[in-house]
Amino acid sequence: MVQSNIVHQTIDDGNIIRFINEGQIKEWRCPVLPYLFVEKTGNIKSIINNNNYIVDYEDGYRARKRNGDEVEVYKLQVRYTNDILKLRQMLQNQGYETFESDIPYARRLLLDRELEIQYEKDNIVYLDIEVDDSKGFPKEPGQYKILCIGCYDPDGKSEYFSIEENGGETDMLYDFIQYLKQEEKTIIAGWNVEFDYKHILERLRYYSMWYEYKYFRLCEMFDLKTEYESTVKGLSSYSLEEVSRFEGFEKIKHRDILVSLMEEEELKKYNLYDVELCLKIDEKYGFSNIALELCKFVNIPITMKSPIRIGDYLVINRLRQLGDYVAVDKLNIDKEGYKGAVVLDPIVGMHTNVVYVDINSLYPNVIIHKKIDIDGFGGEVYPEIMKELLEKRAEMKVKYKETGNQMYNVEQQIYKILANSGYGLFGNAYFRYYNKDKAAMVTGGGREVLMKMKDFLEQKMGATVLYGDTDSEFVSLSNLIGNEAVDKDALVKLANSIVNLINDEIDPFAVKLEDVFKKILFFKSGNGDKGAKKRYIALDYDNSYYYRGIELRRKNYCEFAKEVMMQAMDKIFKEEKSRSEVESWLNEMKRELFRGKHDEKLIIAMAISKDVSEYKVLPPHIRAYIIAKDMGYEFVDYRVKYIFVRRTAYDKEDTDVMPIFKMSDVKKYRIDYEKYWNTQIYPPVKRILDSMGEDECNKLDRWF
């Protein structure tokens, strides 16, 4: 067995694995031959004896076909990785079923633990580059030169490389790679790090720095933005500027000029702060700690951290435990639809004394208790995997609670990720045991439990289920304690007693109390009085909001629109203002808007996610981008900033937007205040008020 912190498969010169270890590119010619399995049937023995690809074979393995039938299989070994594809094609053409013939050689070595991933925290470097933007934002990696590269290690030590300090771009790149080697850095972490990684790689290629190119190509990417977006909900652009403001960091990432125009000291300060933010975010949320430990557990490189590969590890490992079973090949098929989770229609309006309950690990437990499994195994594979993961997670949670040791918290989160990766695999067409009927059984079991809980709460407890989604329900206890909001302790005490009763009713499943709310508002849909799913605003007892599906999350809304909506929420939820008072305040906001008091808050910033030529209909930010190009300008942070203007602006009747390059530009144009008010500012607040119900609109005071 070979241990490494990164693995890269090559197939051009035999079974050679290249990886980085101790700051050097290592090559290992693995003695383990590539192999696949084939069913023992027909004339297969004759084919084995007369095939040029096969160098050896082994007996003693078995498999279960997709229909559950058990068969004996041969393990066929070939000389080179390329031969696997040729042998598989030949066997399948002759009507023989192959097994595990689709697993790449390097992945095979990882599954068999012939090659073992050994990550350490010190392998990480947080990185950010600044690219010459004097000619615009590069559309292709490596298009423009790199001005500087800023780095931080996990201990907070910074390194900085620049054209000016290192004597040119090639020397800068060389010194940067030397730093990676000396410090044994193999994991490149950053914000939208794929841009930085590919740009560095292509600049190394551009200068024919082939050793450095090969070294850097063996390093892996770890994108903190992706991890942050999946954890922290409700932001608009997830730019570092927005995140630094949201997280309350001492400094806010911001710039007003092109980086190509910055003096060296300013450039260095700006660049290194980007990297410092990445370090701070990772320290706060522990993204890399969890990812590295997960990868060591599953024995996969960090770039392979996907549900499919995790599922492969879990299932194939379990099959081997059951006595040398092997897995079927993946199918090349299109995904078919099946009935998913239940989402109950919300009860429109404002509600008090609301508890939020969540069913513990619903889908993994459905798999366990209903024994939803690969055909032929009767609950021995998939349900046992889920059971072990949930048991280990519960054990780690107890240890973390008892000791406060962060290691146990990381481990319980790993088991959670593994379980969550596993329960949806039956519905994933890329999974080798994809089965839409079994996927439907999982979601159907979830619907059954959720509806059973709803019926119990309403029919036996007299509570009102306001809304339900997949594995959770919002429940009003006002029928039990009255409409007047009670104090938090009383509500929690009552909620916990009800949770115990629910658990008796839905055993072996169980719910937990997630939160309690003073008030929650469910929105009316655009069609009639029916409730809008996945749209609500809740206020908890700490006076914090929880919301989903409202304009505060949308990128194409200006700052002033979001500011007005948040203030309106405060007036309705916290200050308990009547509708007439809110409308009066809104009229004042409208007057301030038309007087130009909030012009700088009307700027909208949007990123361009694809080439302009790919848009069939040009949205506002693309129209602004085209105008900016015509004017010969570029945006300093690569996001298009624009405002809505009266159509007489720019001397074009069809122009309703104008690009903004700096704050003072706003005063140059005739802003279309009417459009802002009618499309961005007033409608979101009106939707809140209208969702209170018709009677409540006429006399909102009675709610309070």
C-alpha cells in the first residue's frame, strides 16, 4: 500500500500513478493489475484462455444481477488500463455481462486501499490571484498575465508574490511553485478557486514551464464559496464583499479602481485581504476540516468528493464485507421521473405560537425500517449502511456533548454527510444501482410519516399544521393556548411534551424540536388565495428573522428595495404597526425615493454567468454590459453595475438601463423612479400586507 496526499491517474505509459508526496512528484508503477469481473456462463472459459488481453484470472467471486439473481463471476486481470475498455467491449458484444468494469484504475486502487489518501491540514494553502484587467476581464483562463498571488497557510502566515517584487511573471510563478513544494501545499483553497487554479495552470503552460505545470496540475482545488453557499442561505451574490459585510468582519472587501491601476502596496493589501477572508471563513465554519476528514474516511481525493463516488465506496465496501460480492456496472440511461417529497399547502396569513419540528434523518430511517435495498440482499446492504452511519453519528454527538472536543463534532458531521449522500442515490441516474421505483419507495415512505404526524397533531392534539415540507412541519399551538403570544419557556415546554407524544405515535421514527416562533407569515400565491409553497417570514424569540423565497434573497433587487422590505418587516412583526401606518410610512419612502435621497442604493450588481451571445433575451445587466463595452469601459470587480433610467437617456428610445462605474455616475442620469417603485420596492411589501388576509388588510390592528 502506498500513502499519498494527492493522486492522479495516467494511462499513457502503463499502470503508473503520479502523485505529490513530501513536495515532490512521485511515480509509482503499481504491481496490482487492472481487472474487471465477468459472469461464469456459456463459453467464457474458452474466451479467457484465448484472449490476448487477459493475463490471469481468479475464481471465487459472486454477484447479484439487477433482478436479484446470484451468479458466480471470474475476476479477469489485464496488463494495462487501456485494455479494460477493449476487453469489456469485446465481452459485452458477445453477450457476457461484466461487473465493475467501469471503475477507473486509480479509483480502483483507492477502493481496494492499495493507495491511501493521507491529508493533513498543513497541505492547504488559501490563495487568490489578481489578473491584469487593463484589457477587460479574461474570458479564457490564462488570457492575461497574473499581477500577483497572495497566500495564507492555516496558521495565518502570509506569502505574497508579484511581478514587481519577484522580477517578472515567470519568476513570480517559479517562486510560487517553489513555495508550494517547500511547504508541501497540495490543496488550493479559495473563493471561486477554479478561476485562480486554471489561470495559474494556463500561464505556466503559456511560458512552457512544464515541470511547474505538471506539479501544479497535481494539486487539488477546494472551493470555499461552494461550501459557504450550501451552508449560509439568503445572500445575493455571495461575493467576498457581500460576505465580509454579512459576517461583520472589521474590514469590508471593496475597491473602486482597476487592479492594474493600483500601486504595489495597495495591490498587495487588497490581494492579501481576499485570502485572509478565506482563512477567516474556513476557521469559522470548519469547511476544510470536515472535507479532509471525510476524504480520508472514504479514501478519495478532495476533488472526487461527490455523492456518487461516496456511494460507490459505501456500497462496494459493504458488498465485500458480505463475502466477496462484486457490484454491477453502471447503466447509461436517462433519469426517469418519480413522485418526490410531499409539500403541504401553507395556510396563508400571520400565525402566533408556532413550533417547528423536524423528523430525524427521515429518508435514511425509511431505508432502514422499510428495508429498501439492492435486489437480492433483503436489507443487508443499503439499510445496514444507513444504520451504521446513523449509529456512529449519534455516538459522536454524545461524545461531543460530553467532552466539547471539536474532533467529535467533525466526525458527527462526516457521518451526517455520508448518510445524506447515500439516501438519494437510488434516484440518481449515475449511480450503478439506480432504480426509480426504489427511489419512489424512499420518498413515499417519507410522505407516509409526514402525513401520519400531521393527522396526529390535528385530529388527536387539536393543533394546526400550517405548512409541511419533506421532513418538517410548522405547527400552530394557538388552539391549545390561545392567540396571544406566550413566553418562550412556556411554548418550548408545551412543544417538548407534544414532541414526546408524536414520537410515541410515529415510532420507530422520531422528531425533534428545531425552533419556536413568536409569529410566522405564509404568503399568498399569485393565483387566488392559495398559499405559496416555500415562501414565509418567521420571527423567533430572539427577534431574529427566518425567511425563505422572498426578495431579500434575490440578486437582481437593489439595496434600497431590500432595505425598505426589512424595515417594513420590522414595522409589521416587531413594532406591530397597522396597515395604515405601514402605508403611510411607505408613502414617505416613495417621496424620499423621488427626491433622489437614495440614488446610490438603487444600483444593482449582477455577474455575467455566460457569454453574451448565448442569451436569447437580453436581461437588464447584459444590456448594461453591452452599453459599457460601447463606451469603452470595464467593471472593476467583474460584476455589471447598472441603474434603470428614463428611456430618453443615452439618446436611444429603447435604452432603459445605464452602466455605473463609480457612485458619482448615478447623478448623471434621469433615474426611472417609477419603475423602481412599481417593480422592486412597493410590490414585495404589498405581498406581505396582502398575505395577511382580506379582513386583516382592512383592519390589521386586530392582529396585534
